[in-house]
Amino acid sequence: MSVNTFGRLLRFTTWGESHGPAIGAVVDGCPPGLAIDESVIQPFLDARRPGQSKFTTQRQEPDQVRILSGVFEGKTTGTPISLMIENVDQRSKDYSDVAKAYRPGHADYAYDAKYGFRDYRGGGRSSARETASRVAAGGVARLVIPEVTIQAWVSEIGGDAINGSVRRQLIETVAGYNKLTDGSPWPTMQENPFFCPDPEAAKRWEKIVDDARLAGSSVGAVVECVATGVPAGWGAPLYGKLDADLAAAMMGINAVKGVEIGDGFAAARLTGEQNADPMHPGANGPEFSANHAGGIAGGIATGQPVVVRVAFKPTSSILTPQPTITREGEATELFTKGRHDPCVGIRGVPVVEAMMALVLADHKLLHRGQCG
Ligand SMILES: Cc1cc2nc3c(=O)[nH]c(=O)nc-3n(C[C@H](O)[C@H](O)[C@H](O)COP(=O)(O)O)c2cc1C
């Protein structure tokens, strides 16, 4: 069985490998009549694009998206929307060692164990090139949920976190609780290469990531994502929980090893009183004085900001030699040549936002389908 499709009513399938001619996505179930062209999707791909600073891989991919189907006279037709991104900067010779031996921590051995055959060039289908297809699909999903604002940022690199008060202020701003900005991204995030809202942390991270890069090593990161404007009622109980779908969506991203909703694991260390999200009547309906639940209760949105945190492991392709085995089972050592991200979580930010958009758009359509 093959699983390259995600979603229920808004479904997308991604296709393609790192060193093939192109990659892409087919988005099916998009409502008709939404205004769309490449320029609507391209900014999200530009944010994920490699080679934009020394802190990401130096592979130079323009990641220009082309819409091949599902659009007529600038509007979605309701038929499958096919999105294609050409691969232009492959260097397959960098991967001759990976053809013979497995990179520890990468998917080389697992793919061989499953299929008995693999495209080793750049990791083939297990390469994070695939995440460009998700980001393109996420651009379509955003059109389905214009009422929702999605903002992600890197909140921790190499164990060094942003300032807690910057984080709280950012969540409140995205939530519209305080009107510091007009809803455009937190300005500091555009001024550094880390999608970091805290300028002090961004300075520290320059050294952390650069030291790792120069040492031929890598570091992990935590990405946080908030969606505001999600109406109370989206989601579903039990087997279709909004939080379960978000967890599946985020865990499906390459290198993700943990997902928390709201306070996540920290909630297990609170008492019932500390973890409650007390409610009181407000001018426009119920208000909450806390959001430990991350905007979801019983699998259904409460109308509060939906908050997700995603843990990215350190890049497994590193220049430091690691013990491993060859395809024939012989002991050997491998260090990975080629161009790699010293911290994959950084470029994970637009991918996390895309997956949030795809899940919320799917749940909007599901809610409309059942409840009108
Ligand atoms: C945006 C992004 C970029 C990545 N770049 C690299 C990379 O340059 N080198 C690498 O070894 N892994 C990279 N990865 C991670 C691998 O794709 C991932 O570790 C691999 O597919 C194995 O899957 P798993 O870590 O989810 O188990 C990246 C992941 C993301 C999200």
C-alpha cells in the first residue's frame, strides 16, 4: 500500500523525487470560484526556498511553481489542481557514497528494508524537496480559509529558546488580542534568517548554527505555529479530532520527532486548577482567560488560537564520520558530502504553516458538510 495522499475533503497528493526532473502536488476537492494564479502560491515557496543564507543548504532552486490544471480564467474550477515545481540544481555525484552505505539517522536503510530498491540521489522521495510540494498545496488551502491567520516562527535552536515574554506578546498579537500590528508578520522575523521573533535570540543563534556548520555538525529546532480566526466548531470528535489531524500532519513532515498542542507535555505537570481555561461571558460571546488547551477541546476548535509546537531533529547528513553498514551488511564509516541544512527546522517554518492551512481547510469543509 502506498500513502502519498493527505486529507479527507480537501485532499492533496505529492509526487516526485529530489533529483528527478520535477516535483509537485495534486490538490483535489478545492471549492470552485476561488481567485488563484501562481503569484498567490509563490511567496510561500520563496519563504521555504533553499540557499537564502549560509544557515541553510546552498542548493540553488528557484522553486517556481506552475499551475497545470484545475484553474480557468483565474479561478479554481473545482477539478484537481496540479502544481509543478522543476528541480534545476541537482548534483547526483555528491551521493555516490550514499548509494553504497546507509546514512545513520536518515531514511536510507528504512527505504531499502521496505522496497529493496531506492533512489539514493539526494535521498530520493525521502528528501525534504518534497516539502516544497506541500507548501504549494498549502497556498491553495489558504484560499479556502480566508478567515484564518497563520503565523509560525522558530522558538528554539540547539536548546536555546526565545524570550518567554516575546513569545506571549507574539501569540497575543497574532490572536488580535492586542493590536500592535496590522496582522502582517512580526517585523523582527523578516530581519533575520531564522524566522525568529526575538532579535537577541537571533544573534545567539547565528553563532550556534554557524559553529555547528563549521564543525560539520547540525542542531535541532522547535517551530511554533498559531492559527487565529478558527471558528468554534471546526474539528470533529474522537476519530477525526482536529488535534489528532494536526499531529499527523506535522509528524508527516521530514525530521519532525515531536508535536505538542497547547501546553502539550507541560500540561501533564499542572494541576486541574492550573490547567483550566476559565470561561466568562464577553461582548462577542464566551471569552477564556487562558489557553492551555491550544484552542481545541474534544477534538473541536473552541474559537481560541490554535497553538502547535513542532520538534525538528538535527540534520542527519553531517560531515562528521559515523559508523554504519554497507548494503551488503559490512561495517564502514560514512560522512555525508553534498549540500545540507545545518538546522532543518529553520526552513521547516513555511512547511508547518502549510500543513496547518491544509488541515484547517479540510476541517472547514468537513464542518460545512455535516453542520451546514
Ligand atoms: C526543510 C527541511 C530540509 C531538510 N534538509 C535536510 C538536509 O539538507 N539533509 C538531511 O540529511 N536531511 C534534511 N532534512 C531531513 C530529512 O529529509 C529527514 O530526516 C529524512 O527524510 C528522514 O526522515 P525522518 O527524519 O522524518 O525520519 C530536511 C527536512 C526539512 C523539513
